[in-house]
Amino acid sequence: MHRVACELVARGLSVIPTGGGRLRTAKQPHYAALKATGHTYVNDAGEVKATWRAFQERQATPEELHTWHVEQRARGIGLVTGQISRLVVVDVDKEGLPLLASLGWQPHVISPSGGAHLYVRHPGWYVQSNASKTKASLPSGFDVRGDGGYIMLPPSRNPQGQYRRTDERRALSREDIPEEITWEGQTFQLRSALGLAVPPAPEPAAPVQSAQCWTTYSRNDDRCPMWLMLNRAAEHASVSRNKGAFYLGLWANANGYALEETLGHVEEYLDLVAGVKTTPFPHTEAAGAIRSGYRVAKRDPWIREEKRYT
């Protein structure tokens, strides 16, 4: 496992240690290994918990890999999906295999349950992880692992058996995904449901009203003020804090802010969304989502609007 993990990192992929083996925790992150390399946070109850969030932003070091797989003997490897590994993975269970066959796609990995993993090149914008059981726009049996997700890699095992690599080596591109399919009498916008359609330009923030007038811009700057974009981005946090950070990067880029300038406001965004969810949301994760917004084609700047009231 150590040798394979080193090879994967050398190829530019981000990996984490998983339990592996025949235990029911085989698909879970190897918490002891992560703690041994200092990847922890303290929850509201004061408990020290392991986290793998850092590896959504960077690859593991040789020292970390050695600790995980040699010293702690982690028996499984997880691929961190999303921008960091430049891959999105479509996870298809047995229920989805007939549709997979009809699309003519060859799987890259066969899971122990007989399902399939397909690797798709990351499109450059934030791709949300979703499952058909929770998102009706996906065909039955189709899940997607995007930014903030991970999936098991060969030669890892779980209680059902071993993950196996096929002979297929070419990753799919978003253009290989049909925009629309009809399956079992239902029409699906497949490319969009998988997060691989070009995201629409978000609506600009509504103007802020004052006693005399309101305007989307400061009178002293031609750019949209950062506070306005921060507030608008925070409105998306109830759905996804990553998505809000992605939009912040998208809007800031459109409105003439350099990436480093926007990254200087990460803490302000984290403060705005601090009470939305109880799970940790590290600075590195928010910064990574903002960077994803800058990788999308630059949009038009927001337009100054002003209305006066009598």
C-alpha cells in the first residue's frame, strides 16, 4: 500500500489512508493514521477528531505516507476527488450498470460489489458530490464524487473483496457526457446533474437600500465592494459552504479583484458562515473553493445601479 500510495502521489493525485481489509470500517478514513500525522480538530464537545480536509488542498508528503502505511499500517487508499486530483468520479452501483452499458462507457475500476467507477477529467469549477438517492436529477444507481469527496482505490479491499483496475486508461471528458438522456421513460439532464455543465452566471446581489438611495457600488471605487459579494456568497452556505466560497471567487474575479486580494478575505467569509453547520470548515478548504472560482472563464463585472426615492 505504501508503494502504491507513493506512485499515485508522484502522478499528481491526492490520497488519504483508509481502513482497508475486511472490517466494516474498510471504506472509512484511517483515523489513527491521520491523527498520527497531526490532522485533527477539536469539536464542540472538546473531543479531538481526525480530519483529512487538508488533502483537498495539497498532496501528502513522503513522511505522511510512510507514517500512514508503514508505521500505522493503513491497509487502504482513498482518492481525494475534485480539483486537487483533477478528477471527478462517477460511482455506479449494480442498479446503474444497464445504463452504463447503454452509454458505451468502459469502467476504470470494478468495485467489490460489482459496481463501477468512471474517471472524468475535472472541468475546472466546483463540482458537488451527489447521490441518486438524494438527488432525483441523477439516474438511479449513479453517484458523483466531486470536490470534497473521496473514493476507494485499488488494490484496497473491503469485506466484499478487492477493488480491481481495468484496462481502460483514458479518463472521460465532460464532452463525452451526453447533455440529455432518456432512460426508463424519464429524461435526465445528465451532464448538468453530474456537475459537468458550465455553471450559469449567478445573479448579482440585490442593491442595498438606504434613506435616500441605494447602490451596488461604493461611490469611491469602480469595483463592486467585497462586503457585498461576501454577503451574497454566504447566502449559499446553507446548501454548501464550498459553493458559496466558489461563487465568491467567481464574482471577485469578474469584478477585478486579484486572487491574492480575495484570499485575504477568507476569514471574513468563514465568520459569516460559522453558524451554518457544525462540521469543521477549514481555511484551506474555503481558499481552495475560491481558487476554483478563478479557474472558470471570467464573467462580466456587476453593473452599478442607483435608484432614488422621494
